[in-house]
Amino acid sequence: MKQSQFPPGWDDKRVQKVIAHYEAQTEEEAVTEDEAAFEDQTQTVMEIPTELVPIVRELIAKHQDTGKPGA
């Protein structure tokens, strides 16, 4: 059996905590959270082709590794 791999800083306990958060969330709370994400001026939400997702994730990881603000 293949062992699950988590991103750095993540483990099963943290994943379960995130799952519990979203499963307990009301629809109204989910909408509020989504709307807040779109209003955050430090982040950008965009659609990208699915096949580019791995490349974008790699770029984000490299950016975060540089320790730049906002990463």
C-alpha cells in the first residue's frame, strides 16, 4: 500500500482538522468565507487550465521558499 504524502508542515491530524472544519460549516459560513477570499487584496483568484496546475504550484512553492512577503 502506498503511504500518503503530505506537503511540508502537514500531517494526518492537520488534514482531519481541515476536513472537520468544512464539514461542520453551514452554507452561509461557506459563502462568507468564499466572499472574504475574493475581497482579500493580497491574493488573486483566477482560472487556469488544469494541465498548468502543477506548474503553478511549483512556482508558488519556489516563491514561498524565497521568503518574500505575501507568500
